[in-house]
Amino acid sequence: MSAFLTATAFLVLVAVAAYVIHRLGLQHADRIAAYRYSTPRPGRRGRCAPQPYAAPRVRIPAG
């Protein structure tokens, strides 16, 4: 009888731990979904297509 109660208590403990881990995983997934990693910060270049290289302008003095 004692072994049966011990096994039952162990299974209940495992089930509670699995439920807590499941809930923590859902909270973590909600936080990740709420935070947008792909939005650029103000003042920084975005992740758009690369721009072509702009050659430096050379001024030739007239004269």
C-alpha cells in the first residue's frame, strides 16, 4: 500500500511539474510574440535591399 501511495504521489508531482513548465512556455511564447525583433530602431538603417554604391563626387575647378 505504501508503494502505491508513493508512486501516485510521484506521478502527481510529475504532472504538476509538467503543467507548470507548459504554462511557463506559453508565457515565454507570448512575450516573444509581443516583442517585434524585426523593427529597426530610429536613426538606424533598416533591413531593406542593399543600396548601390554611390561614387564620390569629384569637382573639377573651372579655370
